[in-house]
Amino acid sequence: MKKIAIDAMGGDNAPKAIVEGVNQALEAFSDIQIQLYGEQAKIEPYLVQSDRVSIIHTDEKINSDDEPAKAIRRKKNASMVLAAKAVKEGRADAILSAGNTGALLAAGLFVVGRIKGVDRPGLLSTMPTMDGKGFDMLDLGANAENTAEHLHQYAILGSFYAKNVRGITIPRVGLLNNGTEATKGDPLRKEAYKLLSADSGLNFVGNVEARELMSGVADVVVADGFTGNAVLKSMEGTAISIMGQLRQVVKSGGIKAKMGALLLKESLYEMKESLDYSSAGGAVLFGLKAPVVKSHGSSDTKAIFSTIKQVRTMLETDVVGQLVAEFAKEAENND
């Protein structure tokens, strides 16, 4: 049985969306147990009773404007902290939260702990592509600054995730840059290019540009945390703007526009689905001793269900356990 600790109080729509997503997941998957951390009186009205879900009550929670490291140290009974402790102590196998991103990163690093040999765990998420297959990108903001060695590790981590969680046999790895030529970029990108090219264990396809990402140019894209986070938010904002503009055009375009939209209804829904982050799951702080997964702050029921499904797959494939073994083997070879 896969045990998942969930911060029921994190996110804009908590606890309603969190609990309703849990209800759907419990119905869909018979091999999971859920531990919900938060205010019992606020959780219970939305929860469908099951012998595979429990509530661990606490009145304390970490707010969106709390300073991450301080919150983890001072709010020891916060729902997020208690969930992280459950993972550290072996009472749960993974943690999921839609709450304060910085606090979850801090809880992951300081409570759950990083894998020996991983210098900087990266925030990884599966991003949409036009063909619906998606690509994994990291770092998306766990670290503001990175070295070339960190980017090399991100390529290894991303490939491992793509193979074990998304089932891609030989993932294509691309380095996000301002041009595709090998000589492009600043010193960080140039040095990272050399390291990636020299690693025979990676299927490195070279530099990729931001405009190519949604065309499926690579299965794994590596970037420093500052750049990755900027690209992530640009993609999210563009997708929201496109859908909003389409709705506005249909509303203000008169009867012909409405008839056209009706005829294109199925295609427009397919387009919306391909741009929808909620079906891809959450962002994984990859490189820790257990799955630590951040769902979007505005996650609805569908997004929470998808994230629980993602966590279940990570546990089923034992991707973290395999990663620990891989880095232990690498450390032995280097000794």
C-alpha cells in the first residue's frame, strides 16, 4: 500500500479542492492510503469516508506570505511540516502540498533530506507540447543560481524521471540556450554543454531555444532555476492569454463567430486540454530521499487528482529508490 501525506490546508482552494481530489483518487486507486494534515472541522465536510484515509488534526498552517525557512523552524506543528516529518519517519512514502513553494522546498531539504551525491535537488515539472506528449523541465526555481555541474546533474535527474515515470526509453536531453549552435550562450551554458556532450549515458541533443519547447524538440530540458522559472511563468501566462483571447473573440464576434466556435468546439477543447497544466500533475523536488511534490497554488480538484496519480506512479516505479542506488554506484566508481 502506497502511503501519501497531504497538506490539506495549502493552496488557494484548500481544503475543498484538496479533499475532493483525494476522494477521486481513493475511488480510482485501491492501492493508496492518504493522510490528510490540517483542521479536522474544515476537512470533514468534503471528505468521503474510507478506511484508507485518515485526518491528522492541526490548527497551524504555513501561509503564502510566510518566510520559508523561518516558517519551517517556527511552525513545527504546521500541516506541511507534520506531513514532511511523516515521510522522514517512514510513516508515509511521499508528501504533496499546494501551499507555499519556498516552504515546501525548505521542508524537503531540511526535513526529508537530499540523496547523497545530489548537490542541488531541482524542481521538475512536465510541461505541455503541441503533440500532447510533453517534456520534463528542471530547474524551475528551486535554485536561483547554478553551476555547470548542477545542470549536468539536472540532465541525469530529468532523464531518470522521464524513463521511470513517463516511460520514455531513451529521453532526448536539451540545454535551454539563446541559440542552437554549440558555441552559443554565456560561460555557464558553454561549460554545461561540454559536460553534457561528454556524458555517454545521456542522449544529449544539444542546445534548444525557448520557442522550440512546445514543438517537442526534447523530452528533458535543463536550465538554471532563475531562467527555468521565468520560462515556466511565460508559458503559463501565454496559455491563459490565448484561451482568454479566443473566448473574447467568440463573444464579441457576433453570430458568425459563435457558429464557427460551435463547429470548432471539439478542436477547441482539444487545444485547451493540450495547454492545461492540471492534467500533468505537480512539480517534483527531485533529488530528495522521497517524493516531494508541489501542486499549483490554484489547483482545482482535477489538478490534485492528477498530482496524486503522478505520486502513485513515482512510488510504483520506485524512481527515488533507483535514483539513490544510481548515485551510490556513481560515488563508488569515483572513490
